[in-house]
Amino acid sequence: MSVLEIIGGVVLIIACIVIVVLCLTQEQKSQDSMTAALTGASADSFYGKNEGRSREAILARFTRICGIILFVITLAVNIVPIFIDK
């Protein structure tokens, strides 16, 4: 294994861990059910609703960016050694 493959593998593992953490920190989509209506689960303030949306949007954007980075790194780790060995 070359140094480039080791570095690519480490970066790949770090990107995977970051994506898992980002996915776990996102809120679940609330379901509109009778239980939520009866318990008043949807009675949030305006500030709380907007704060949740902005945080959720930031987390979704970071997750999308990390997914693209993971895809590019995976391709690079698999394609670059083909050209280096020749």
C-alpha cells in the first residue's frame, strides 16, 4: 500500500464518521397523527419553529456536502492507484 492509499483510507473513514454523526443529530420528521393533535405536540412558538428549521437546514446542507465529498474520495481512492501503478 502506498502512502496515498493510506491517506485516502483515513480520510474516507473520517468522512463516514462525520456523515453518521450528522445524520444522528438531525431531527426526525414529525408525523401528523391523532396523538400529536391530542397532546398538543405541534403547539410550538414562532421562534422555536424558525430556530429548528434553520438548524435543520444547516445540518441537511452539511450532510449533503459530506456525502458528495465521500463519493469523490471513494472514486479517487479507487481510480488514482490505477494511473499511479502504470
